[in-house]
Amino acid sequence: MTSLLRVNQLCKAYLINKSSGWFGHKQTLHAVDGVSFELSAGETLGLVGESGCGKSTTANLVLGLLAPSSGEVVFDDQPVHAQKNATWRAARKQMQMVYQDPLGALDRRLRVIDQVIEPLDIQNILDRASRREAALAIMTAVGLSQNLFERYPHELSGGQRQRVVLARALILKPKLIVCDEPISALDVSIQAQVINLLQDIQKQMNLAMLFISHDLKVVNHICDRVAVMYLGKIVEQGPVTKVFTRPAHPYTQALLSAVASPFKPDATDRIILEGEPPNPVNRPSGCAFHPRCSKASEICKQASPRLGQITDAHQVSCHLYPLTTVEASPC
């Protein structure tokens, strides 16, 4: 299957001040450190990991909202650049974002129908009357009733606002949607409605979806493949069924052990990670996870593992597996 999106050795580093004053000096923070993955039309890739691991930064790099320090993003066989020129705008038409906070993503001063029409205005697509007709059609398609079209964002519920954000993203008929925690701000009952709506629309439009979430049960339900991030790196990726039933990396095993299940009410197999994630400015030597890993050995402290294949389409970055080789960080 031809890949719609290819991300190759993507890195994003920031220079930050270690201390203030005359003698302060800068250090490098690696927010994204050599991330690679592919995504095909109609496919959903879940991106999971603790807060601060680089998921949202990766999403912004994919969309061309941030310029990478190194590496590349190729969308529909064209490189994605962060320069806001005609080429960037043409690519962004086909790549849209659904944000975590729908109220923050909307302009409270504008009626919701005007905000759904706005992408057509920016891209100069259709005439004025046709733009309104297109907006009415897509808002109806995402389950908004007509009495809501002329309202302002603060007059809608959280689920209704997220449907407006989704309509605004879909009106340009994109090929890729990046969903950054799209249901975390919603009630549980509304979450299921939004997830089902996303799946229905994805099938109808053959959309590719990059789905960022902390909820592993939702990722298991909606995603075809999953990539697990830790401290800016992908430590495991593969089909959801393989990764979630036979997790290879100790970090993935710990994440999945924390998922509540009626089949393990006593939680005797819960893996408790010691300590906090390391400071990304002062990364540990070798494998970044080794200070919290109960299976770490001496080589884990000395050498950084590379993502390697252990079974068909299932990859892991860990010294516990012989197919994983060692290489220097690309960033």
C-alpha cells in the first residue's frame, strides 16, 4: 500500500537557558528525537505516551506548523516545509487538525457557521453562496442541528463545539486529519459519540488519521497501528492487535498494565514505574528509559538502542531483543 505520509528521522531541538545572569549558558532540549513512521490513506495511527514525550510537537512538525531541526516529512509525495508560502498553503488544505480544547480552538466572537466557512474563504474556494451551502452540508453531516448554526461557541455544549471543529477541518475535504487528544475534554458519553462519528467520516472520505491520545482503550478501538513514544523517541510501534496483546518494550508493558480491565480486578500484574521521566535537557546516557526499567542491564546504560523489527511489522527499540542494533542518535 502506498504511503500518504512518510516521516523520516524527524528531530526538533530547542536551545534553552540553563541559568539566568551574566554567566548563564544555553542547553539543547530534544523534544523530538529521530521519529519515523508511515501512514496510508484510510489508516489510523495512534501516538501514545506520557505527557511531555513529544506527541504534540510531532503533530505540529507533520503539519508544517513547526520547522524541524533535521529529518523530513513527505505528504502525498511532496516535502512539507514550514515556510508559509503558496506551497505550504496548498499542502495544509489537505492536512487538517482537530484540537484538544474545542472552545479554545474557536473564536468566541464569531458565529459557528462563519468559522466553518472561514477555511473556504482563506483558500478562496467556491463563491459566497456555495460556501454557505457547503458549510450547511458538512455541519449537518457531523450531526449538528440547524438551530445551532447561527450560535456562538459559548452557547454550545462541549460535544457540539467539537463537532464544529470537526466540520471546519472537513470542509476542505482533506486527505489527513491530525487529532490531538480530541475527546479528552468531553464527557464519557459524548466521547463515544465523537469517536463513532470520526470512524464513520473516515470510512466515507477514506481519511488517514494521526490520533494522539492518553486513553489506550480508545486507541485500541479506533486505530490500526500504534506508536509508543518516550522522551522524544518511538520505542515501539506496530499493529494495535500485536502491540497491545504482546507488548515488547518494558515501557509499553507498564502503560498497558495500568489500563483498567474487568478481567484483572485485583491488578496483581500492575507494573509500577519508579521515579519521573528524565529531564529532556539532561538525558540519561544509553537508553533513556533505563533509570526506570526493572530489566535494564549494563549495556542499557552505555548504548542507545535503535528501532528494530522483531516480527512482521512489529518494531521495538530495546536491548532485550537481538534484532535491535545500536546507532548514534540522528539529532
